[in-house]
Amino acid sequence: MLTQEKQAPTLPETDTVISGSQALLHALQVEGVDTIFGYPGGAIMPIYDALYDFEGDLKHVLVRHEQGGIHAGQGYARASGKVGVVFATSGPGATNLVTGLADAQIDSTPLVCITGQVFAHLLGTDAFQEADVIGITTPVTKWNYQITDATEIPEVLAKAFHIARTGRPGPVLIDITKNAQLQKFNFQGYTPCDHIRSYRPKPIVRQEYIKQAADLINSAQKPFVLWGQGVMLGSAEQEFKAFLEKSGIPAAWTIMGAGALPTDHPQNVGMLGMHGNYGPNVMTNECDVLIAIGMRFDDRVTGRLDKYAKQAKVIHLDIDPAEIDKNVKTTVPVWGDCKETLPLLTQLVEQKQHSEWLAKFREFEQKEIDAVIREELFPTSAEMTMGEVIQQLNELTQGEAIIVTDVGQHQMVACRYAKLNQTRSNITSGGLGTMGFALPAAIGAKFGAPHRTVVAVIGDGGVQMTIQELGTIMQSGIDVKILILNNQFLGMVRQWQELFHERRYSFVDITSPDYVMVAQGYGISGRKIDQREDLTNALQQMLAHPGSFLLEVMVTKENNVFPMVPQGCSVSEIRLK
Amino acid sequence: MPEQAPIAREEHNITVYTENHIGLLNRIAMIFSRRKINIDSLNTSPSEIEGIHRFNIVINETEEVVSKIARQIEKQVEVLKVYYNTNEDVIWQEMALYKVPTDVIAEKVKVERLLRENGARAVVIRKDYTVFETTGHREETDNLIKILQPYGLIEFVRSARIAIIKDSDGFNRKLREFERTEPGHEVVENEYLNSREKVFTM
């Protein structure tokens, strides 16, 4: 076997004859791609053959399932801020990407997915491993395109990266027929794309709307900021902080926005939505001016829309005009990139404190601590709670780790209680709610942010959906900490069954394998604990372990996540128990 | 049950300028089907500008729904511009073809008169059948079906609606703006905020 360091080919001069596959890989080089998550197969073999020579520049991570590949791409993109790149073959390889595409589309994650496709002359003949990938992925991509001729590759790839990363980011899929991958053509160089005439990634900011927004804010007695992932997607964390600190306005986050402002910032009043904090939900219906920044008023955030912030004037800052007035009618739309609009707004707002108003949030927080938080984080019960595990983890990581969560009760607990000091530290499947997201996304996150500690917090349901990615960890040698919070139930569904279906626990009782033994089979160290006195020590062991480590913590079976805004209720009807 | 206010659904004409791109029809159609909205009429054909296609889509929905749909269409990468208008704001036509037995036309003077009164024009005259064409609104073309039915109407077909927006100065100037990397001061984008309720555009 060849083991010597391979030098990747450099970009060929114009008029060099190369294959479509080579042109594709050169495009990735120019776009600054360093990692590809993928899985080979018949219709993408020419690309993989060319990739063999590019190993020095393009690290390929062999996943165990294409869904794992795309979630890893998402984790990479979310942790690094760069475009995630995913390879898959035609037919089943491509259809396995669909869940990840839908997830990336709803959570605005920049991805470029390359799928192989059957030879162009076989399209539509029900050829082996043929699927209508463009048709199937159209509703779950920002843009997709099928290439049947190699000469199209440079231009289409340049468009793909431009579309994926600009404006409101999103997933792009490029389907390349096998003949185009093999075809030799006269390469004319690669020029990154910066303009598409039918595509305006961001508008020119309208000063008069900035002025109107500032006037509203300056005259407000009880202004309230809601922020989402847009602050991070726009790399506007500093601008956001400056705006908040000058205006003195309390601010709450959607789970996609968590971490854009440090958890312990004095104006950070907590999480919004169904399992968010008490104060922010109640105050949404008390404030006089609501300032939404890079968020989209998801139904899990707003609860019942016709009773949502009806008393407030609404200012909505968003880069996507389709979001303005979509769910909540806006008084002042500030359409634009918040990296540009926030500083303009900061200039015009008056320096204020809003101390009394902020203190009201803290009063509600105290009520929530007394009713929910204290018992969750420092329980007096015999069994461990999910909250105390997260609390202990906070103590040990000091809020410096990237927390990747799956979907369900543990996700809500982790998002509520995780301490986040840095931006891009909370990676979760927000809009689509994809169970099985966390393990592969954590792998991708570690590749995207290799110097940070990555902890995947996963339930016993979700981990079994993509557990095969332990193989990816084994083979790549990546260092991911896997923290399974096992309550022996599909806990969130069970909670709803308890509250709304007369405790008819229909098919939520899920059994688990011996996770430590499974991990061992993959050469990954692990430990299982069910006693509180072992918790700190076990978490320390996990974090200190060189390389990946799986820690399974048995937690109380029938705990519920509170507070809760029941479905169909207004945010002010939030329940503490 | 409390009485609900009637939902103000109305026919809306959505005009979409797009690049000529495979799969875009599907992408646009899915925006409607995802929301379980029926497309009553759809016409797509090259516009006056080379390489740019124009869609005319008719749906029966409230203004609120139509405006949100328009934004979702506009958001697609290959869509240049979207307008939506009620029937009062457009001049619209549908074309219809009617195939009738020639002997009936030849023998019954009354039929020929009816056709002329309805503005029909003969496109093809053969020994066995004749094809007439009319253009007009739905009621007009429907009316002629009723008239011809007793005289042995053999076949009928109607086109999708095409519509010209009364208050529009075409697309040529706008396209030039789109082609500039840095849009000028007069950029089309601003129209959205100026007349938020009426036109969606970026």
C-alpha cells in the first residue's frame, strides 16, 4: 500500500485537458474546502478515483451512512461558518441525503452536496441506482442543478458555493452524470462567482426604516429583543452586543440563536418558546416594542399566533424578505444583513438602561428557579436529572465546549441550561427536529473546530438512529465526547402522552443495547453510571480522556421538561408545572 | 358555532419573470402544492427579452396568501421578479378552439351568424370539419360552447390565461438593473418597501 505523503495537484493552467472529476476537485480547492464527508458508490466512482490524488488538500471522511455524511457536513458548517461539502452516489446514496437537506434548508445551513448520477443516456430509463434526485430534492434545497456535460462544472460549482453561503444560507445539490465526471475537456480555469442576475442575496439598506425603527426603540418604555441564528449567520455577534449594550434592552434567544451572546451576559434573559424560560415568554405579551433580529417566529417560539405580542409594535430585522410579515405582522421591516443594519441602528438609538424593566425579567426568573430550575439542577430526588448532568458539565467545561444536541427532552434541557461563552457553540436540529442528528453532527463539528471540545448530548432514542457513525469515529480517530442521557423512554413523546393523552404510553418504552459494549466494539472507551456520586468523576474522565469517549448516564425515567407552553396556547399561558 | 367572517378569496394573476432553467417550473409549482393551493391556470412562454421566461399563474386566494406565495416564488434563485394583481389590474385573455362539422355550418345560416356574433374566426375549413377560434374571458368562450353544443360540437380546447398588467412599463429597464453587480440608486428592490401591500419585488 502507498503511504507516502501525496502532493495534491495544483490548479491547471487554462487550456489544459482534464476530466470533469478533476475540474470538480479543483473547484473545491479554490473554494477553500478542506474536508469532505462522503460515501462512494458506482455512479460517483470517477470523482472518487480523482480524489485519490487530492488527499493532501481534501481530507475525505468516510461515513457509515449518507445521512450521517450530511449531518456531519451540517455540524462542520455550523461550527466553522464555512460551507459543508458532502459526496454521495446516485439512487439510494442521494435519497439518504434528503433528511439532512430538509434539516439544512429549514435551519439555513450552507452545504454543497455532490451526487453521482447514471450516464446521461440512461436518464429516465429506470437504470440501476437511478433516482430523480433533482425532482426529489427540489423542495429541500436552496438551489439544485444537474450537470450532464463536464464543461459546465466550473461555472456551476462556482454558482453553487455562492448561493450556499450568501444571503440566507442553505443547501445546494449538484447532480453529476457519470459521463460528465469521466469526460475530458479543455479546462478554462475557475472563477468564483459573485453575481447572479436573478439572485439578490441582500438588499440595499433603507435608511428611513432604520430611522423609524430607532424612533420606536427610543420612545419605548418596555422594549424587548428576540434574536435567532441570523446573528451568527451574519457574523454580527459584536454588532449585536454593541446594539444591546447601548440600548440597554433585555434580550432572549431562540434555540438556533443560543450562544450568539454569552449565557451570563447581564442582558441575556434566556430562551424563548415552548420550553423556554418563564420571563421571556410572559414578557413577550407585556412589552411595547418587540425587536426581532435574525429569527423567523417559528410556531414553537410564538405559540398561538393570534395571541402573540398583539400589544407590541414589531420591528423585524431579517435578510430574507419572505420572512417579513410571514407569521407576525411587522410595524417596521428592516430588511437587510444585520451585520450592516445593526450598526446603523446602534448609531441612532439612545444610550439607556431599562433597569426596572430588566428587573421584572429577573423576578420571573426567580419564580422559575423556585418552581423548576433548582430541583432540576440540584435535585433532592434519588435519581439523577438531565439538568444536573448539564449543570456538572458546565462546571467542568466552564462554558467553553461546543454542545451538539439531538432532539427531544434532553435537547430542551441542554439548550436551557448549557453555559455558552462563545458563538457557534450550540449545534442542534431546530426547525426540522431530526432525531439522529447529534452523533454525526458532532463529528462534523469537531472537524470544523478541531481545537474545541465537542460534546454530543444525545437521548437513548436518537442515538440509536445513527449509531453506526461510531464507525466513522473509529476510522477517523476524531475526538468526540458522547454523553447519552438515558431515561429508557422516548421522553418527549411520553411527556405529551402523560399531559395530553391520559398517560397512554403508546410505544415510547424503548430499550437500549449495552452502549459501553457497543462503543468498545468500535474501539471507543466508555462508562455507564447510575449514581450521583459518580457523576463529576465520570464527566471528568470523559473530558480528560484522550480521544472519543462514550458516557451513558441513567437519569430519572418520568421527568417532564418545564416550563411549557402547551400547543395551541398563548405564550403568556406558559405552565411552570 | 360563532359566525365566521367570509374569507375574501379572489382571482389573482401572478406574473413571474424567470431564467429559462430546467426544473424551475417544478420548483414554482411545488410552492403551491405544498400549501395545498390549486393552480387554476398556468401559462409559461418566452418573454419579449431573449432568455427570460414569463409565467402567468391564476389562483383563487386571499390577498394575504397571494402576497406570501409571491415572496416565496421571488425567493427562488432563478426568479427575477414577481408581481401579483387582481383581475381589475390586468387585461387578460384566453384563447379557445372549437371543432364543428362543416356540413352543419354550411347548411345552417344561423350557425354562421352565431359564430360571427361571438367573434369567432375560422382557422381551418375541411370537408368534414371546421375549426373556429375565439379569444376572450372565460364567460365568452364558455358561452360559445353552449351555443355550438346543439350543432354537434366535436372537440373543444382552451388555453391558459395570459395577462398584461395595466400599470407596468415592461421589464427591459429592470433587467438591466439586475445585470449590474452593484445595483443603482433606483434599484427595483425598493419598490417592495414603498408599496408593501401591493407589489412584491426585490
